[in-house]
Amino acid sequence: GGVGKTTLAQLVYNDEKVEEYFDFKVWVCVSEDFDVVRVTKSLLESVVRNTTSAASKVWESDNLDILRVELKKNSREKRFLFVLDDLWNDNYNDWDELVSPLIDGKPGSSVIITTRQQKVVEMAKTSPIYKLDPLSDEDCWSILSKHALGSDECDASKNTALEEIGRKIARKCGGLPLAL
């Protein structure tokens, strides 16, 4: 982790054009402890709160069938964006149970998945796929020098000892922006 998947998804999610395009959007942090009931509840709760007065708390049920029916009913004929952040589970049956209620959404509806697992990508059969690679040592140095020294014009080049130390630090970060 740490290459910027969640950050990129957040930039898309919070973009003004995205706000205008979708009827509603929902962000769910999934993590390693995948539970289709919990994730469906989270999606449903956010959808209901976005689309109705939320007088009935249908998302409080633990019955997956009821949750799926309600999610389908509440997302039908609406253009939605769901972000499933940090998905680890590559079980196709769990995935199918989670997304099958979403097939009646308006054209243009989207589900964004962030994952570090290639098997999840293959299981979800998503497209397009955006694979984020670690930054080059030079890009890491550029970010580090800009933020550590506070300028685009790297003054470290005037101080070779400082630049040498900075470049070593940049290499040790392994191309992960979060480590910088």
C-alpha cells in the first residue's frame, strides 16, 4: 500500500464534475475483513440517507436478501457512484452478491474499486483498470526536495551533501508517496 490508490479515488470522488454527474455517490472502506452484509448495509444506509427521508432504517436488518432487495429498490433508475476502497476479497460469489442489486442503475453508474490484489481485479472483471506504479527515485527526490526545502527550485543542488542525503532518503521510500 501507499502508492496512492485511495488518494486518486478520493480526487475522482470529490471532483465537482462527478458531483454534478451522479444522482448520489457512496464511499465504503472495505478492508481485509470483508463481510458482504456489512458492506451492503453501509451502501444501503448511505443510499437511503441520500435519496429518502430515511424514516425507516432498512439497513439495520441482518438479512442479506432484504438488504439486497432494498439496495436494488433504492438505487434503481438512478446514476450512482460507489467506491469500494481497499477491497481484498477475491471470492466471486461474495462479489456477485454485493453487486448484483446494482444492475438496474441508470447507464453511467459506476463502481470504483481500490485494491492491491491482482486476483480482486480479475474477479471483479472491471474495466478500465488503472494500475498505479511506485514513483521513480527521481520523482521521489523531486517531491522530497520540494516539500522538505519548500521550493520548486531545489536549493539542495547548491549543497551536495544535503542533496546526497535527500536522494538516499528518496530511494529508501521505495517509490511510495506516502513514505515521503
